[in-house]
Amino acid sequence: MSWQMTAVGALMRVTRKRSFADPEGGAALLARPKGSPLPPPAVTRRVDVATEVVDGFDVCSVVRRGTPHGRRPVVVYLHGGAYVNEIVKQHWQLVARIAEELDVEVQVPIYGLAPQHDAAEARAFVATVLQRLVAEGRAAYLMGDSAGGGLALIAAQDEVERATASASAPPTTLRGLTLIAPWLDLSMANPAVDAVERTDPWLARAALREVARVWAAGTPLDDPGVSPLFRSTEGLPRVELWVGTRDVTQPDCRLLAQHLAGTGEVGYHEVEGAIHVFPILPVPEGRRAVTEILGHVARDLGVAAPADRS
């Protein structure tokens, strides 16, 4: 474990852990004003960004400078933030790097957040985004971190079911998934979480349970429509799964990897000592992970892989 990972973990323990461990922390997270979802100037100076409205929500399309929109294979990126926080600069930096280095289009659906919006709305919105790509015949790859990782898996499961529902359904153009510390079970009922929670310097279940209840909007937390861990993985394209050992999502990631190994292809990447969503953090382990992730996306979308920058 790098000293940078140790330092970031220590910072999170001081600044974040207490609020997540507080049973009242969920209400505070839900009440907090939302930030801006717009990409920061440091990103818009690097890449071309266009925005359109789909089903009442923005979809940002990010491409390498000079690359026309609508021409390249697509990575759909779903950001994390416990379904209450907007996309942040670390997400946009990763999105920009994907677009620049792979010369693909990255579509970022800006889904609605709790408490104003809920899981059913987000699920329908992302399904529409994917179905538009299918209609255009464009190769697509799904990525997401944390809450966005769970939503990405739900979207992939929905897409597989749609494509196999009848002989007349258009075939899926989904080529693969990368899930970074996905939130797979909103109830977080796995007893193995108990031990990991004590070592996680960032997240705890006390606050997340209230957020999950509001986001699910009356749907049971173990329903497969909001907790994709309990849904079939049959028919999914290859999944690359990334998680650290000091992350409360790790026990469910292990279970998902086991399910996937029995139904298809999975690459499971568990990094000792790493904390939540470490690939988007400014740590050596994160930089190495992103280099590998870009290679996985390039392989499955059939585009040129970038040079090694680890």
C-alpha cells in the first residue's frame, strides 16, 4: 500500500467517516444542496463537450478535440456519489482521459438524485440512453463507480433482458462493463461487511441505509431492480470488477465475481489496502488501475489501446 493511499485514507477518516457512521448522517446527505454537474474548465479545455436533453435529463457527450460527435464507439459513464451527490471533477478527469486516449465518445447521463428523484427514474433514463445507441448500431461499453457502478450493472441486466425478450428485438451492442467498487445491495446485509466496515476509513452503513430507503422509494432494498446482486448475470458481456480491501463494497463485489464466473467472463481486481473508488483517486494504485481499465475498454470496443502511462 502506497503512502499516498495511507494519507488519503487518513484524510477520509477525519473528514468523512464520522458523518457516514452517524445514523442521522443519511438525512444530512439528503438535505445537502446539490453541486453543479457541469464539467470544470480544466476538462473543457482538453476535450469537446456537447449536451442534449434525453427524457428530461442532460446527457453530456465528450470526445477528443476534433473528433466528430456521433461517429465513434461509445463508453457510457455513470458517476458515483451515493445517489445524492453530483458528478465531481475526479469523474470528469477520468471521462476526459478515456475520450482522449481511446478516441471514443464518452456519454455521461446526468441522472436525477435523491431525494428529488429515485431509482426507477434513473433506471428508465439510462435504459433510454442505451436503447438509442442500439438503434444507431453503435458499439457501447458501460462504466460506473460506487452508486453509478450498481446502476451500470442494472442497466446492463435490463439491456440483456430486452435483447433476449423476443426474436424480433434488436440485438444488443453492449460490449462490456467496468464496475469500480459498485454498490450492489442497497440493504448491505452481507454479514461479511461487519469486519470490513471497521477498516474502511470512509464509508459506513448507518447513513447509507437512510439514503438507500429514500432512493428506492418504496421498493424493498433487496429487490433486484435496485440491488443487482440479486439478479441473474446470464448473458452479460465480460465484466471487469475493481475494489479495494478497505471498502465496505468489497464483500458484495466478491459475491458478484463468483456469480459472474459461473455465467460468463469476469476479471476480478482486488487491491490490498485500497479504499473506496481508488481508481479515481490521486494515488499510484489508482493510476495503475486506470491504465489497465483503458486497456480493457480498448479490447472490448475494438479500438486502439493507449500507451502505458502507469
